[in-house]
Amino acid sequence: MPAPITPFTVGIPDDVLADLQLRLEHTRVLPSIGSDARSGGLGGLRRLALADRWRAFDWRAEEQRLSGYPQFLADVRGHRIHFVRVRPRLPAAKVIPLLLLHGWPSAFTEYLPLADALAAAATDELAFDIVVPSLPGFAFSQLPQGPLTRAAIAEDLHELMTTALDFERYAAFGGDIGGAAAGWIGALHPEAIIGIHLIHPPFPSDPAPQTEQETAYLDELAAYDEADGGYSEIMGTRPDTIAAALADSPAGLLAWVGDKWDAWADGGLAAIAEADLFRIATLYWATGTIATSFQQYFDWSHNEPRPPIACPTGILLSRERWLDGFPRSLAERAVTDLRSFETAEAGGHFMGLEQPERTARAIRDFFAQL
């Protein structure tokens, strides 16, 4: 029997928005420790100006826009999962159910432009029945019982698609946490997966380098993590401490999330619409889920080595510093059926938002051949 599904409408109470406005109005500013030559993060007058512009963000207009996307809640493995569904507009010879899976620090809204681009590009030969969930612990989706591993996220998504939505087979696209969960679906349930497409490549369960190129790349990756990984060290070891600060200060929340958007988007914050950041920051604030979004970092040690991904896989590498020089051989040891491997001309960590048409074209080209 399919799991119960109920319609859902985004609606943040007036008092929550009023409190957000009041706190932003009283944002305190501290002088920046860092400089242009040596960044200390997103602080000082830049953070203050960003918080001021967040105050001007019209959330009620945003709710009206979001109401144009059919949204639902499903009971999945004993907890609630929120998702958007964008059905094909016209009949097509081949309709592929497709998960679009976001990562951190993000939300389901990141992939709505990509869903629109895929829907607009549908033909009478190929279309997608698109499902955009909020990952467990994000926005309107609840955490499951037990550690939030990549495998646990994958099982939630698999049950959403096969039990709640009653699809026999489906496909998945994503990056970051969502991409890793897609890889686990491909490893655990290959019989149900048409294929997966990723912007962040999977690593083999044994990442020990086997070539000079792999050695050079992994050394560069370690150096990058040393410079950029402070946020994950904190969230993985003291999530409650940092969450207490971020759940009490929207300007602090904006700095914590915005710093990674600035570092990971291709071209930084200047290259994206600020409304995209404010939309996600408002969702974190209003739902109180910045803390639960840290759960998968805190539970990282519970992840077991992933078996090989045993389904057709395509990779479109995003333009991020940590992916410079990524060897195809690493992905080939993680995947048994690697069908495509290319690097995007533009677009960073949030490819579906930064380059929706380019990403949609890559997805269509990949699944059209399967």
C-alpha cells in the first residue's frame, strides 16, 4: 500500500517573520579580522549590509511563488518527508521519474529552477516526472530515528519513490549530500534505478591513490580541506554549540550559510541572485532546522564504506576548486558503469541554480541514451 501523502503549502506565521525583522534590525557589527589578502570569512560591514538587504526580502511574495509548485508531505519510515512534484506538461514516449537532491547549506528551492528548465525542455520523446524533496532534517522534513548516514538518507528517498509514490523504477540527480545519497541508492537498490547523474563525483570505498595523478589530486584535496574545512569540523564535533548561536542570531546564520555560498558558487555571492540566498536562509530560520541540518555531519563516523555504485552513472563536474584535476580513474573505481564524465564550463556547488539550462541539458543527454 502506498504511504499516506497530504498536500502541503508553505506558510510562515506572521510573528516568526516579525521576530526575524526585529532581530535583523538590531544586528551587531564587529570589525573584520580578515582582509582581502587573507579572508577571515563573511563578517564586518559586508555581513551587516547583507543582513540589511535580507530585511527587504519579501517573503510573502516568495510564498506566493512557491505556491505555484505542488508540494506534499509523505510518511516515510516513520517520519515526515516534504517534497515538490513537477509532472510532465505533455505526454511523452518516455517519462522518467527523477529525484533532484540538494546538499548543504541549501534547501529544496535550489533545484526549482532546474525543475523548470527540465519541464520546459520536455519533448514528445522524453520528459521527467520530477520529485524535489527536502532532505531529512532540512526545512519541512523530519529526522529519522538513529544516525543520519548517507545510507539512511538513501533508504528514505527510495521508500519515498517506490512506496509513497509507487514508482517501480526511477532516476536521481544531485550533488553534495544529495549526490552521495544518490550513489548509495545506486549501490543498495540498483534494480530500481534507471541511472544517476552527479555534479560531485563519488570516491571509491578505498580511496588510496593508485596512480601519480590520483596522488597529486588527493594531496591538493587535503590542502584544500585544511584551509576550508573549519565549518565541518565544528558541525561534526560541536553542532549544538554553534547551532545555539545561529538559531538565536539571523545575521549569524546568514554569515555561516553565506560564507559557504560565497566560497562555493562559481564567482561567489556576486554571481548569484541574493534572493536565492535569502530564500534558503529564511527557510532555515523559520523552520529552526539549521541544527538538524548538522546531524549528518555529527553522524559522519557511522557511515560504512559504500559498495560500488551498480547502475549507469553520469558525471558533470562542477567548477569548484576542490574538483580541479579530479581523476576519472577515482570515479571508475567507485562506479561499475560510468557512462559519461565531463567538466562544466561554468557553475559551482549549486549547479542546478547557477546553471539550470546547462545542467538540464546534461541530464537530458545522459538519460536519453539509457
